Amino acid sequence: MSRVAYLGLGSNLGNRAAHLQRAIDRLAAAPGVTVVAVSAIYETDPVGGPEQGPFLNAVVAVDTDLAPRALLTLAHELEADAQRVRVEHWGPRTLDVDVLIVGDETVAEPDLVVPHPRLWERGFVLAPLRDVAPALVDAPAGGWPGVRRVADPPTVSSPGEPS
């Protein structure tokens, strides 16, 4: 069963833009996943956690037949590929991939909640989500505090193309 899912990407360590681009390219090459849209890139102030540098954030819309659990596994593979190290909750990271929405499915498990439980509270997710799914998100007057559009949507490599 194919449906549209939305994945949030974030990076605030190393070459932030390269981490996002590689994750998008790997998503495009993943079996059972077709990238259908990518948001612009936003630079955002960190929310919660220790003092740290700003993030680059984006949202990717995919058409997929993967279940939410399989999308989470893929998200963790993308993070591992970016050499993410989980040291501190909400700490700095090379890549963070969140499963935001998977069709109309709901999941409530200890390590996976879909729709993402804080999705509607976070401007760093809502601004890029609005780019790829404007019917889902109403923009507040003046935009979201701490969220700045900094780049057009990245390109999506075709499977087999070098990234």
C-alpha cells in the first residue's frame, strides 16, 4: 500500500548542507521509497537541549510502501551513515531524521510515535513542511521565530547517480 510520508531532516555539526543532501540522495535510492518533494533549506535556532549552533532543516515528502517502523529503521541508517553519535538528548548532531507523518497511520510505541508528537509545536518542522504540504500547515503572520529560509530546495539525485 503506497502513501505519502513526511520526514524531517536536521543537521548542526560538520558540513550541514552536505549531510542533508546525502540523506536526500540515499532516500531517493532506497527501495520502496520515491522522493516526491523536498522543501527549501531553513536555518533554525536550536530548541531545547544544551547550548549549540544553529541547524539546517528540511522536510522530504516521499511516496512509500514502507511501514512506519521500516521508515524509522531507514532514518536510523541515514543517521548512522552521517556518523551521528548519540551522546546527549537533543544535543548537537550531524544528522537527525524524524518520521513526521505516514499517510493517515497512527503509531504509539515507546520509540515511535506517528504523527510525530511535537510536530505542530516546532517552527523548524512546520516551515519546511508547509513547502511540501501547504494544505497541512497554516503559516502564522510573520512566520516562525528563529526560522530563516536560506536556500532553495536541494536537487534529488536519481538512483545510481553519484551524490
